[in-house]
Amino acid sequence: MQLIMNDGQQIPIQSVVESGGVLKIRLLNQTSAGLKSIFRDALAVQKMTVRETAKTDVVYENYTELTCISEYTGAIWEVEMRQEGAATDTRLASLETEMPQKADETDLQQAIAELTMTMAALIGGGA
């Protein structure tokens, strides 16, 4: 998966999650200084495109405020960007509409996991 910046830079990434005017980007093998340099560049972050093999490109625009850089075990970095002009009320309203859908997705994923474990137990128990 590649993140293509507005200035043409291409950065390999692990994942991107957008929710309520906040964009979280996970990357590997970076440095805090390098990430600050990239994501504080107003021109570069004006428009960011995520390109994933065999999927449609997703474009994120106006995520220009770098709010947080976090480092996790295993040299995993997460950059958090806020969308320009995304007021708190707007972000909360967006989250209120997204959360029920995300809850349904989580319930479905848990049901699939339980079904998979049950099937594995049945197959393992019958051998």
C-alpha cells in the first residue's frame, strides 16, 4: 500500500483509518523527525492518495494539522492528522453516524471468529 503525497512523494504504509475528521496512518521503519518533516509540509499533505493493489485509489484532502506521532513496539509508527476546518461539532456528528455501523461490523467479525473456532473444534474433535 502506498501513500502518494500532493508533492509526488510515495511512502509505503501499513494502513489508513479515517473517522470524524481524523486520519490515522500507520507506517513501518520511520523516524519521528522524518515523519514530522513529511507531515508538517502543508503542500505535501494538502491531498494524499492511498493506492492499494487491485483497489480503487482513495483520496484524502485537507488533512493538514499534524496532531500526534506515536511509536509502537516493532518499529510501527502512527501519524494522526486532523482535517482542516473539521469543527468539533461536525466531527462528533460524523462519529455518531459511523459508530453504529462500526459496531455492526465488529459484531459480525466476532460472530465469524466464533463460528470458525466452533468449526475447527468440530473438525479436530471428529478426527
